Amino acid sequence: MAGSPRQVIWDVYIMTTSVQTPFAATTSSMFAPVTPSQLSAEEVDKKEQELLELESRVCSQGDTVHYAERPKFFTHCSGSYLYDGHENQYLDLQMWYSAVNLGYANQRINNALKSQIDRLPQLACQYLHPEKVELASMIVDSVQNGFNQTGRVHFNVGGAQAVEDALKLVRKHTGKSRMFAFQGGYHGRTLGASAITSSYRYREAYGEFGDRAEFVPFPYCFRCPLGKKPDSCEMACLNEFEAKFEHEYTGAWNPKTGKSEFGAFFVESIQGTGGYIIPPKGYFEKLAKICRERGILLVDDEIQMGFFRTGKLWSMEHFNTKPDIIVFGKALTNGLNPLSGIWAKEELISPDKFGPGSTHSTFSSNSLGTATGLEVMKVFAEGDYETTVMEKGAYFLNLLQDLKKKHKEVGDVDGLGLALRMEMCQADSFTPNRALADAMFQRGLEADLVVNGKKMGLVLDIGGYYKNVVTLAPSLEITYEEMDLAHDLLDLLITECKKG
Ligand SMILES: Cc1ncc(COP(=O)(O)O)c(C=O)c1O
């Protein structure tokens, strides 16, 4: 392979970005400095074109890269910013779907990974290493603090794999393979996770899903699935759910045995991919009660909203509701070596219930992941993220409200901590406007938005039922100046894109 054309493209593209001249005024000491490329603009374009052609031949397009017409290359990152080969700077307001809560190239987290590489970079998961036990202990303590519940942790690698483990645990405990989940919920794309993810799009080409969940409407009050108004609905959606257990003919309940056909309800407290929808106060308390009274477990998927995204370590802490199982992933390692897992109540996961070999994956408690996760948890324990995230979130939401006042096309804004939403609509402020959201996404990546005399790009993520919601998950370390910049960039982007 050495010396082959592929090797040459790669070497030239990467090696020339490694000079040691940090950009000025783009990073704080918390984040690693970025190093600019030595290539000319023409050389960068040429290399990218060659790589794109190679990619089109050698990479599967089954992932999400080719949702974009022309996939984008980035070469550096630091703090809240990504950089491309032309040294264009992009403010990132989605941070890898909330996998990088502590900012890109966070020195402290990177150093934890580096020091683990020098100490114990790899170890078969059948043996123990200190960081695994210490990390599990910090997670167990966090659930004890947040929910006053005792339990244990089981690690895995990706979010969907942890969801699979949660499904196994539910099946083992209840003997049931049918689950409830929300319309608009997202739990991953393995077969088991797809079965509890509402989008048929992800299942369509893959045969029968006999264990497909029953999908219940989420309280999406801006577009109430029952056409009600929040101030007068009296949570009609929950009453509808409860009615499933009124008699045997709903297909969910046997009044004679007092048993449900369903083992668990998989929930996201705030829908992530579904468009950062925040449920009304009291909703989850009542839902949990309905489930508890019928022996249906509550599985809280914190993969996107966990690790202080919403101002609490576990987003469900906002809703005064105790989960039976918590699933986590993404930001646990700040986007470095992947690690995910489940926490479950002792009565579900005690060794006599979930014994050795119940589930396993080669990389499940990989030492680079556990060391990184441990450092992330220490950062959270030492900081006051409950306060700072709520304060920054309130500031950011205020800026979004200003955009809503200025642009009729912003139909709804909302947020909890730094999980924020901006719903793009037609001029009636309600009819979903996917074209506008798409245009904003694309235009942001062109890096030609001029604010304060500087050309910049903006990295956004679009989600929601109608793919018209800008879902904002900025770094928890975002500064107030960067939030002001975000406001100005979004303002400009909306102004430009609505011109058509
Ligand atoms: C709430 C939620 N659950 C599960 C997943 C799946 O995680 P992964 O992509 O790591 O498999 C995601 C990913 O976006 C998610 O947001």
C-alpha cells in the first residue's frame, strides 16, 4: 500500500496540516490549538476532489454521509469550532449530535486518553481494570444522587448496542418482547433498536419486525397529535394511553391476570432526533405511574440528552420520575473512544438475575473509553454545570426568542438547558418549512456568512417530524460571546435563506 496513489493523497492532505502555528483568538487554553494547512486553496480543492472520487468507489454509502449532495471534509477542531482545509472556521451548534458536550479537543479529556494509551491502552474485557470500576461507581452514585435508586452499570460500545442490552434485560426480567415507545422517538439502527424506533423508513427494507414496538404519541404541544391546546387538553394523550388498560379488547392488557403484553416503555425525556421537544410539566410523572401500576418498566434513553445537555446529569431528573433502566452513550467520552452502557435497578440486574455472560461484546469496557469517561465524569463532578448550563441555556433561548420576533418563519423556539429548538415554518409561523431548514443547513456549510467583518460557517443539525427543526446542542463550554455570534449568524442565515 505504501507509495500507492491512495497513500499519497492521504499523506499530503494530512501531513501538511501538522505545522505548529496555532490560530490566534479562536481557542482558549481549555482546548487544543488548531494548526493551519500549508496547502494552497487549489491544492486543497484538488485533494478533496480526489478523496471524494476515491470515497465514492471504496466507501459504503449506507451511513448518513450521502444525505448531503456534496459531503463535507473537516480537518481540525477546537472548542466550539470546526475548520476545513481552507482554514474556514465554522461555529458548531450541534456538537456531533451532543456527543462532544465539553467542546472539541478538550485538553483535559484528551490528556486522560493519552495517558491511558501510555499505561493500559488495551485489555480483554474479561479482565478488570481500575478505570472501569471507578467509572461504574461514579455513574451508580450519580443515579443515587439524581433518583435515589441503587443499581449497577453494564458497559457496551455504541448507543444502539446499549439499547440492545436494555432490551435483553427487559426481556429477561419480564419474559416479554413487546415494548411501548414514542412516535418521534429514536433509539438507533441495529435491528432491535430499529424495532423500537418509530420511523418505518429505517425498517422498510429489512423484512418483518415481529417485535416492533407500539408507538404512542409524544406530547408535542406545538403540533398536538390530538389537535388540542396545552392549556385546555388536560393531557388527553396520556388519558388515551391509559385507556389501553381499561379492558381486554385494546390488545394491551389482560384484566383477569392484571398483566400487560408489554415489557417496557422506552422513552427519551426530551426527543432528540424528533426535534428537541420538551414535554409539559407532570407528563412523565403520570406516565411512569400508569406504567408502574401495570408492571411495565420505564427505560430512559439518555443517549442524547444525558451528561448535562439539559442542565442535569440525567435529563429525566428534571421530571421527577424514576427510571428502571437508564441507557447512555455519546457524550460519556466527549466523542473520543466510544463507550456506552446501561444502568439498571439492582432488582433487575443483580448477579442472580443477570449472571455472567448474559451479554457481551469484545470492546464493551475498553480501557481507553473507561479512562476517558472517568475523566468526563470528574469534570462534571468538579464543575457547577447545573448552574452554568441553565444560565447559558436561558441566555441562548432569549436570543432565539429575539429571532422569533424578527422572523415570522421561526414558528417555535424552546429549550431546556443547552438543548434548544427553533422550528422553521412558512410565513404563517406554523406550516412546516423543510426547504428553509435545508437551505440553512446547506448555506451554513458554505462558510460565507460575514459577521463583524469575518467570514464564517455554521454547523447545524436538522431534525423533527417534518425535518424543519434546527436542533441546537452547543458545547456546554460555549461562551457568551459565542452565543451572541450564534445569534448573529442564525439571523443572517435566516434572512439570506428566506429570500429563496
Ligand atoms: C436518543 C438516542 N438513542 C439511541 C441512539 C443511538 O446511538 P448510536 O448512534 O451511538 O448507536 C441515538 C443516536 O443518535 C439517540 O439520540
